[in-house]
Amino acid sequence: MNLIPYLSITENVFLGRELTTRLGTLDRPAMRQQTANLLADLHLNLAPNTLVGDLKVGQQQVVEMAKALLNDADVLIMDEPTSAISDSEVAVLFGIIRDLRKRGKAVVYISHKLDELFTIADRYVVLRDGKSVEEGLMTNMTHDHLIRAMVGRDLVARQREKPKSQKEDADVEAMLAVENLSLSHPVRRGDNVLKNLSLTVEKGEVVGLFGLMGAGRTELLETLFGLHSTPKNGTVRMNGQVVQIKNPAQAIRAGMALVPEDRKRDGLLLDLDVQTNISLTALASIETAGVLNRAKETALAEQYVTDLHIKTPSVRTPVRNLSGGNGQKVVLSKWLATKPSLLLLDEPTRGIDVHAKNELYALIRQLADQGMSILVASSEIPELLALADRILVLSEGQLTANIPIAQATDEVLLKAAITKSMSD
């Protein structure tokens, strides 16, 4: 979204195309009235002078649509419009799209969430490697057929098998051991975002982290990585040793790496090239007498471009020019260059296509098979079922279940996600 949070809805809608009076001053009443009319058409019951920064993400999406409709646009292009909004907000968005269709507007809806297409779309177009490979009516279409068209072959999410040595060695020291971890709420005094969490991740184990929106998944990963300045309690051990982590630098030294949920905002420097992004975390290993060795930097980047199959014209290509899946591989490369013992993944496949997802799944399994410990948070149950050895479930900042993958089903996970605590 391209909104300015410190301006009102009206100011955002009319930014760069303000209405003026005969005297050349801003015609604020006219702009407010037109904005109110647009919001009414889009069923958003908010005052036009409301600050955009006070809106929920779903409401901000509607403001973006109001901007597009100001000049009575006939075609709206929506690129992954539901990637960061709740199910209830998705339902509202779909209602708006149906209303727009009745008013004769055309909507191009870009999404990797196939369920949404079956709910909202009349026709489909499949793109692969920059080419249109198939199109047709959604009537009688199936998930499997669309996936085959997107990938070019059948795609089966297989459950990871633990290496034999990992299955048999029950006395291995946990790579990560967390005891009674709590995180104070940044606003509500006396309340905690995380509440006495205890968990372990063994060497070479993939542990899934599931929970509904607001359960505390991201907060847990960020707390482990030292990103929260609010008070926290508890003990964290890495490979049996107590570690004090108050900032990301200490987390990196302890052997942790975090691939964040929002790669564009928190994971990449979009205006810099692939090579620079990959080498940022490994400068100490590619400098000579305090001077950056460009040959070593290029070699490091080319190694990861090859190993992770990053599709880019060259390591000098700006990261913003890459697809979502290849951008995510650059983020992974950057952190793998630190040689971490524990990899924290927050929604690692959000906003990337099915083929790129499958490649990342294979990479995660490979890293675990090589002995790396992985804690992966995801809102997609099939993803966790395909990747994890066991799944931890959070609800309102509390651990409600620790489920072996053999016992994990959609029903079991969702039931645990709405439970208050493990004692319940």
C-alpha cells in the first residue's frame, strides 16, 4: 500500500490531485464530501478526517480502492490484497469486489491463495516464467489442475522424514531451550504479550509454530532475536549455555538468524543489489585489513545464487527487480552466510508462488538434514504439516499444545489455537 499514515483519509485520497476554490485555496469541504461518498460506496463507515495510521490494515486496503475509484476507474488491479488482513476483512473485501462487478467495473485479482480465486473469480489466467500458459473459466476448475498449470508438473507436499541418527539419539542437548519466557505489553500496563512460554528445539529439528492472528507467533520469534525493548523475563539457552539477548547483534553471536515476516520492509534493502544484500551480514569474513574485498563479496553472492537457485540476471541486479520468491531466497542467503545454528522463519512463503514455495520447502528440509535447528511460524496449516517434525500452538500469548506431526491435523491444530492454556 502507498498511504501516508500521518494524513487523513481525505488527504490520502486526493494527494497530488487536490480540489481548489476559485481563489486557489484547497476546497476541503468538497474533498471531504467526495471522500465520504466513496467510503459509503465501499461500505467503510469512517469519518473522512480519520488518520490513516489509526486504521486497521483491511480498512487501509479499502482506502487504496477509494483512491483508485476517485477518477471513476473502470479497471482495478489488486496485487495480493489479502496478504496481511484477517478472514473477516477478507469477507468485507470480497463483498466490495462483488459490488464493483455489479457496477460494471473490471477487477484483475492477483493471488497465490487458490481458495480465494474459487470464491471470487469468474475467469483465470495462469502465468509461469513471465508467460501466459493457460486461461479459462473457473467453472469446473480444480485446485490440482491450477497447481499443475502454475508449476508445470504435479506438486505433492510430502512430510519430512527425520534422519535416522536424529530419531535414535534421545539424549542430544536441545539447540534452543526456553523457560518461562514472558514479554510485557508495550501499551497495556500489567499485561503480557507472551506468558511464561517454555519450549525446545533439538538439533536438526523443524518445529512449527501455529496460532491465529494475535496469538504471539511473530512476537516470540522477535523476542528470541532481541527485537523488543519492553521488559521480558525467562531463560534462554543455546546448546546448553544460558544466553542474554537484548539486541539482534547478541542473537547473531549466539548463533541465531531471523527471516522476518515482511521481507521488503525488514529483510531487504530494495535499492541495493543482490550482492550487497547477501554480504551485509558477513562483512567480517570478506574484508581484508578493514577494506571490503569485492572479489570475495562477489564470490559469496554467486555461491548463494547458485546454491539456492536464485533467478537474477546478475548479482548486480537491484533486489527490487526480483520476484517475491527470489527476494525471499536473497533474505535466506543473507542469514545463511552467518552460519547460524538456529534459523527462525516467520511466514517464510508469504506472497510467493507455488513453485517457489516448493523450492523453499526443499531447502528447509535440506538445512535440517544437515543439522540446523529451525523454528518456523506459519498461518498455513498444510505448510506446517509438510515441514515440521512437531508443531507448537500459541493462543493469546500462551503455549496451548505441543503436537507430534503424526498426530497433527487441521482440527487438532485449530482446536488448540482457540484454547486459553495447556492446562485447559
